Amino acid sequence: MRCEQVKQQYDPTCDPPQSIAEHLARCAPCRQYATELQRLTALLRSEPEIPVPADFNRQLQRRLEAVRTGSSAWWRFGDLRYALPLAAMLVMAVAAVIIMNRPEPSSSSRPGPSLVRAPAQPERESLEVPKKMEVVAARPAMPSPPPRESGHSSPSLREGRASLALGEEAVPQEPWLLGGSENSPILLLIREPSGREERLVRLPSVVVGAEAKPATLSLSMSEKGTENVF
Amino acid sequence: MEAVSCQAPLGEVVSPRYGALDDHELMEATRRGDEAAFYELVQRYRTPITNYLTRMLNDYDMAIDLAQETFIRVFTSAHRYRADHRFSTYIYRIATNLAISELRRRKRWRLVSLVSFFAPPEGAEEGAELDVPDHRPLPEGALIEDERRQMVRRAVASLPEKYRAALILRDIEGLEYERIAEVLRLPLGTVKSRINRARRLLREKLRAHL
């Protein structure tokens, strides 16, 4: 019999079988192991009895009464051990609801498009141009060539990542759109057909996903064009 | 059997005639609504069940709570009790289930509890701070003995629960292997294997005291 087998089968609370007894007689390490297990068992069995509280039966009687009257569940629910974790979970749930329903900051306070709302917008953003208005020029806010008078009749303007689809009544007379650097917004000049009113629309560098109400400025066309607007 | 009218505190003094009845007979009387018979059972088992639960949980107050819960379940389930096993097997099984549920609840709670910030560091023995309080002044010999006793309790409480229950039932409560197998609903070989494994683990932990 091997030592490991002896260690697996030896039971200090029972008389060892013949095979184990013979092994223990000739194997000192296993004998030492058996002695330690016997001492361990004696140590455990010498554990003093733990007394019950004097009012054990009285408490039990109260709880049994609660069970009979159907209030047992509430008795346990009212126990702080259960109430505190429940209260903590409730507070966390309320906080989560408040955070999830928190209104987003107003877009008017930011010059650029809302990156949060961007995915919800269609890839080709339709620019609302008031009726009777026309897009006459678009240019980056950076210094750029002056607007040209002769125009094209294409209803779409494309530059870089910008893509605009203009309404029929907003056919630009001067449909050019220059993408500036990443940090320079694009200015879009919209003119009423009669020429009495113009609007300057400031578009960010990336307009895909821009909100439907870009910041607009009304102005009277000046000799210096749009450079003095912002 | 005649029902005995016992006003509070029930069970503190039980009619001597119940002392002659075995556990099955007392459960039969309990099933018929005899509370005095029930409190005779309480009187017989409250100490071993409290001891068992205290060693399982290393938490005296919780052990008292669960011991009372054990008796409440015995009482409320008396109509379902069948005398095909010993009553002690039946009540130890209820207590074991409650203790294991409590240990698992603690494990779950420990994951999210803010209290865990103040818990002993990982690797510390489970429930080490939950020994039964005893504020009596101790002489030196008793102090050493008390320290050794607490060390044994902590070592037992640090065992994995599947080993712990089997070892306590065998080496502290003194149940036979067959009854432990019934309590834990395990094959006899598995019970013996778990007890052997638990002893070897404890031997490593308490080697300095052996």
C-alpha cells in the first residue's frame, strides 16, 4: 500500500483496517500523519458547546406568531439586513433613471454640429433654405477668392465630406463651396431672388449629421462681402 | 395525545411526559397542533443546531436567527413530515440548506457591498471577525485556550463550504457517515472523500497546534 493511499483512506475516528495498520507500523511519515489527524480530531471534538440565549424560545414564539398572522415576510423585510440593501438598490435605480433621462445641452450654445445626434441624421442632409431665397455663394470663413457672378445650375454642392441637397427654390446662382481646413467653418450666403434680403449660414467643416437648424445670421450685403459678419 | 396548553415562555418547561416520546412521536403531535410537543423538539435540538450553524457561519447572531428559522420550518412543514428518516437527519438538512443559502447570499452581497471596502483583505479567513463575543475576564491559561479555540473556529470556517458541512457534522457533531450522507444528500463515498480532504486542509492550517 502506498503512502498516498493510506492518507486517502486513513480515518482517525475509526480503527484502521489491517492493511493500513501494517503500513503505519513501518512508515514513520504516515505514522506522523496519522498522529496529527488524531490530534486534530481530538481538538475538534473538544470544542466547547455554544450556549443558546436564554430567550431563544421566547424569540421563536414571537416569530411563530408572526408566521401565523401572515406577517412573517414583513418581519424579514423590515429587518435591516434586508432593508438596507434594498434601499441602496432603489437609490441606484432612481439615479440611473435620472441620468438616462437627463436632457442634452442645447445645440444653440455650440457652434458645431452635435456629434451625439449625428448618427441619427441622414447621410445627405437637407438644408432648409427659406422659400424665395437662393444660395448665391458658399465659402470657407478663411480668406478665399471672392464670389463669382457666373454660376451653375446644379442643385447639389459637394466638397470634401460635405454634401448638401438644396431645394428647388434654392438653386444657387454661384454654386461653389470650398472646404476650408478642418477648423474653419463654411459660410453659405443665401439671397432672396429680389436681392433685398440675404442670409449668411455658417456651416461647420463637417456637415453630415448637422442639426437641422444651423446658426443663421441676417445681414445686409456689404461691399466687403461676408468677412465682416463674424 | 393530549394537547398541553403552554403559555409563554413556551418550551422553557415542557411537560415531563413528552420526554418519554421519541422525535417521530413528537412530530406527529406537532402535526396535530400540539405546541408543547414542538417545544420539546426545540429543547432537544436547539443547542446542537445552534452549534452546527455557528460553526458553519462563524457568526453567532446569524446562527441563532437561522436556528429559529429552522424550527419555524419544522413547525410549518410538520404536515409534510415523513418518518422514513431520523428526525435529526431531517432537521440537520433544513439547517444545512439555510446555512448554505446564507453563505451564498454573503458571497453575492460581498460583490456589490460598499461594506466590502472594510472587509479583510483577499485571502483572509472568512468571517474571522465574527467570533462569538465573550467579555468575561480570562486568566492566562483560559486566554490561551480561548485564542486556540478561536483559531480552530476560524480554520473550520475558512474551509470551502462543501467540505465544511461534512467535517463539522462528523468531527464536531459526531454524526455517522451514513447520516451525513442523508443530510447532505450525497453518496457515502463522496462524504468520506470530502471529510478526508477537509481534515487534510485543516491539518495544514492548524499544524502548529497539533
